[in-house]
Amino acid sequence: MDAFFAAAEQAAKPSLRGKPVVVGGLGPRGVVATASYEARRFGVHSAMPMGQARRLAPNAAYLVPRFAFYRSISEQVMELLGRLSPLVEPLSLDEAFVDLEAGGVADDSASARAAGERLRVDILATTGLTGSVGLAGSKMIAKIASEEAKPDGLVLIEPGTERELLGPRSVRILPGVGPATGEHLRRAGMTTVADLAEAGEDELVRLLGRAHGASLYRMAQGYDDRAVVAERDAKSVSVEDTFDVDLHDRVRIRVEVERLAERCVGRLRASGHSGRTIVLKVRRYDFSTLTRSETLRGPTDDPAVVREAVGRLLEGVDTTGGVRLLGVGVSGLADYTQEDLFAQAEARGEAEDSERAGEGGAGDAVRAADGTETAAGGAVAPGGAEEAVERHWSPGHDVRHAVHGAGWVQGSGVGRVTVRFEEPWSGPGRVRTFSVDDPELEPSEPLPLVRGDEGE
């Protein structure tokens, strides 16, 4: 998919079409998840610090991600791919490998091109968005072809022409060659793929080690025999949050870790798994990252057990100076649990549920700096009396007003929220400002991009 998150936002918001749009974490430590092609002309790109993006494109629209919305579009695209072949290997929400031959829709270049063109037409008709297709005899070359096809194109690389194609390209085009490896190869006098092929396997093994050197030499020959794998078993489930301001309060850190444990278990259960190894990740104020783990006697999906484990792990971590990121993960996955191992946790579950109700465990503070999904939640004052909590309106999120209808948040602050009222199939809408606690303004579900999907 082309500039997927940003393109989805432009399709949903008529006033942003043709304008620079940047999606990502909006806090001081946020990073760019996706930039529209209009924003890329200013030098904005994914993984760039958001502060730098704002300096390069100060007039762009900056929005927090809406992952549930993107996932719903992704599911539509993956369904189209599934009609082409039983072998579809998703890489992310917006990218996948498809074995066309296994689906019986392509056995030569002409039929492959026809299938690719039909797919592009179907994606546009179904989602209102564009996708680019790369066709080749291997996954590596197909990936390169899809990048060359962007935006909204199709590139077919004929089998047998791989070495000719790759030869003059930078070594960075090959999978597994990042900045460090690229610099190591440059110092050895190798800057192009042809240089790698000419150096020979022995030299690359000497420079990079047996596994990496041999693999890189094969790729430099244009050879990639990896099969398209329809289902890849998950090895772990994890969640993490990056904080706009370093956390120093040890109690607050403990609360955040326990909330992450709850979210992690939610994802674990949603995937139909349990896990045996509990992992805590802590990134400190100086960017040093500590990882601690504890392996249980058997797999669990009990939130109390996971909370207890990460609590024990946290006790052994020095957080002096502050914490900028926390993460909780579960690995050693299985499709069953061993509840009898955790009778103690189960016995006190009722008491802990009662305690958590008094802690206001309705959710996490909104912070999208690392691209994770979070939700604004309420808080309960000591002694049990509820405090009034100002509702949080994130830029780009959907709302509905009792009088003005559907819209999206342009911005908020100082007790006010600004909303633009428009729909994917309307023209640019009007802008109005309300009090953040206006009872007629409520969060809303995203509207479909294609009007026929409304089911009316």
C-alpha cells in the first residue's frame, strides 16, 4: 500500500487531500510512522523524530495513528490477496508476499502482470486507496520491484535478469544490510551489489561471519529461495510505551508496568496463546536499555501471574535518574495453560480485582510516541471519590456532534477542541470549536472510505 497510514487519513478527510500529512507520535519524543508523498517532498520520512519533521514541514497536518481503522482496511486488502492464492504471507498491515503460481492465476509473465493489474484495480475499488505491485521470481526481487513501482504502479522483473538489475545498486538494497554493515562493507571497498558478487563468498564470510556472509553472497547473485509461508507462528507478544517526560516516581513506574502487563495479556489471549517467559524492558534516561526475564514452570495467560512476575523483575532494576520507556512481553508461547501451577494467584484474584477497581484501571494515558494503541482513562481519587477528568481529544480522531454530525479533531488545548466536520465522500467541511466537555460532542467510530460499505 502507498504511504498507507497517511493515505488512509487523506481518504477519510477531504480537506487533507493533496496536502502534506504526517502520522505518528505527537509528543516531544514521538517519531513519524508514515508521511504522505506531499510531506516527503519536504524531506519527512518514517522513523524520523517528530520534532525534526515539524521543522521541515511546519504547515503539514500532524495526526496520531488510528490503528483499528488501518487494520480494518488491511483486512480488506488481505482478503483480496487470499482470493489470488492460498499462500499469502503478511509482513505488516500494508505489505504481503503472495505466491501467484500456487493460486493457479499465473504461470508466466503475462498472466502474472494481468493478475497484478486486476489486484490494483480491486484494491482501489474496495478501499479507495492505491497499492503498488512488484512481480518477480523470488521474494527479495519482488520486494525491490514493489518499491520501484511506488506510488500506484506495477513493476515486473523477468526471471533471469536479477543480477543485471542488482549489480549497479547500493549494497543497502539487500535485506540485512543496515547502516553499520553498509559502512563496514564501504570501508572494505564494496559499495554496490556487483562489488559483493565480485568479492566472492570467502571474502564476505571473512568480513561478516559465516551465516551473514554466505547469505549476502547468495543475495548478491540474485538468488533467494525462501518460500511464501502462509502462517508464521508468533514467537512472543509484547507491548511498550514511550513517555513524553521521564518517570521518576517508583510507584508510578510500578503502576505503568502493571498496566502494560494487563494490555500484554489481552493481546496474548486475543491470539489464542499462553506464555511461559515474562519479559520486562526498561529504557532509562540515558538511553541505556535493560531487559529482565523470568521463566515460569508452565505457560499462563493469567494477568495476575504476569503482573506479579513483572513486579518481581522491576524490583531488580535501578530506575534512578528516570525512565523513558517501559515494555512487557511474554514469550515461550503455547496454545494451552497450566492453571494448576497458579492456584495461589487465582485464590487472591477476587481481592486484587477489588483493589484495581479502586485504582481506576480504566486505561492508559494517551501517548502515541511509539505507535502503540492507547486509550484515555479515568482516575479515582484517594478515598474513593471520583475526580473530574478532562476528556482528551487526539488530533485526527473521529468524533460526532449531536447537531453537526461526523467530524475529526484538528487540535485541542486550553479547555477547547477544534473539529472539522466532513465525511470521506463530502467536500472539505467547516471548522468549529467547542469546550472539551461539551456534552453534545462524543468520540466516534471511523466512517468507511467507500460509501457502499455503510450497508445502507
